[in-house]
Amino acid sequence: MSHEPAHQADKPPAAPPGNAFVIGHPISHSRSPLIHRHWLDQYGLDATYKPHEILPRELKRFFSRIRSGAFIGGNITLPHKEPALALCDQLSREAKIIGAVNTIHVRNAEIHGFNTDVYGFLANLDQNAPGWDDNLASAIVLGAGGAARAVILALIQRRATKIIIVNRTEKKAANLATHFSAHTVNTNIIFAPPGEFNRFAPTANLLVNTTSVGLNGTRHRWIDLSGLDRSALVTDIVYTPLHTPLLKEAAGLGLSVCDGLGMLLHQAVPGFELWFNVRPAVTPRLRRIIQADIHRS
Ligand code: ATR
């Protein structure tokens, strides 16, 4: 029997070092390595966070590597967020409802899948637009893709009275309304075609763009913000550019705006905490680092 010296036994357990990853295709544009490496440096952790270019046909094999103990966990980005669902051993409630996994954690050789976009969306607004969910009567969500699913679940969690999904392809909006209505008793979820935006604008407290419109400065042709109430908040999940045409127009009308960079930063927090036992802070410094990288690209 071995006897450990008393001073060693009394030591608090150190955060376990480990290797973490982000997989996607393409992966070179991912800013997750910048975010997580900043935190690893800041907290002095002897761990790694590396990007891996993984093709769809390589996903299953990569999951075998994960299961064999090569990693403590990692992030999953396009196009693997949905296929990854079936490869996890356990799923969080949010990952199941959204139908996508963006974060995994290995526990006792089992792969646990999470979706941290709901948390990221909410934490961004909580940090940058405090009080945004007081009396959230009506929220308009533009888009009906993967990002819309996380935003709708987030708004359900904050007990929005009504969500209106407005999407170019009406059928997709209808499907989301049906899907999420089954997960709430408090929130009335409806859908409308773009042409009906003006009907819902005057009573909306919140407008969220979850479409890819805004990327590289593109604009919505069918959205006229002038019908929104002056107290409404407008937010965009697109963060390249940081000030999308939608946010610029909203700010020009005197509306409150919140950009989407904070969602990217905050969605990374739960993963880092799961892997390294440290809850990292989203600071102005981290934001400046990522903003500088966006400007460079
Ligand atoms: P993500 O997973 O990032 O949400 P996605 O699933 O491809 O991406 O969804 C993209 C969303 O942006 C969809 O709602 C799409 O509308 P359609 O369902 O009609 O395709 C929306 N979108 C993309 N380009 C658009 C455009 N030029 N005008 C309006 N909506 C657009």
C-alpha cells in the first residue's frame, strides 16, 4: 500500500488538462480557436484547442477517436452539427429539441452532446441589453434555418408571449412553428410571409435576424423597420460585418440594437467550463481581439 505525503493529499484538485477540438468543413474561418486559446492563456491552463478539417465521410471515424479518449471534448460546426446528433451517447434537452449539437464533452468514455447557441443568444442580450426580456410580449424572428431554431427555443425559455416566424420559404416557417409549439404552453408561435412583416411590426418588442442576409453587407429587401415601435430592440446573429445594414438602419431610426458578436463569444463559455472546470469571462478585451480578426479578414 502506498502512502501519499499529507501535503499532497490536502491539495485541491487541479483543473484537468486536456485536448479540445473544433471540427468543420471548411474550418479555416472558425474563430473558436482564437477564443478558446485566449482563455487557456488567461487562466494558465496546460491544454490545447485545435481546429480539424473533417469531411462528412470522416465524421464517424473522428467520433471513434473521441470515444477512445483522444479528447476531453470540443466544438462542432457546419456541416456536422446535425449528423453529430446520432453519434453522441447522451444528448441535452436543448440539443434534442433543436436537432443539432455544437459542443461535446467526454465523460467515462461516453460522448455527451450539447447545444450552447440558446445560452449564447440569451447571454449576449442579457449582457448588452439588460432588461430586454421584461414583458416580452411579441418577438419577430426572421428566418427558419438552424440558427432560428436556437433563437426560438431561447425566446420560449424567456417566456415570450408570442413569436412570429417570418421566412422567405413559408413552409419552413410553418414547420418550425409546429415543431416548437409542441415544446411550450406559454408561447404562441405563428408564422407569416415576408409581405406581412408590417402587420406585426408595431407590436413587436424584439426583432431578431437569423437569416444569412447581412453577411458581407447584404440587406433584406422586404423588411421595412419604420413600422417598429421606438422601444423595440433589433438584434442580428450575423457579425460579419459587425454593423449589418439591418442594425445600421435600426440605429438610424433611434431603435436599440445589439450585434451578434456577443452570441459567438458567449456560446463558447459552457464548453470551456465543461472541459476545463473554469467558467471563462467574456471581456471587452476578448471582444476586441475577435473584432480585430474580423477586420483583418
Ligand atoms: P443557418 O443554419 O445558419 O440558420 P440555413 O439553415 O441555411 O442556415 O438557413 C438560412 C436562412 O436564411 C433561411 O431561413 C433562409 O430562407 P429560406 O428558408 O427561404 O431559404 C434565409 N435566407 C438565406 N438567404 C436569404 C435571402 N436572400 N433572403 C431571405 N432569406 C434568406
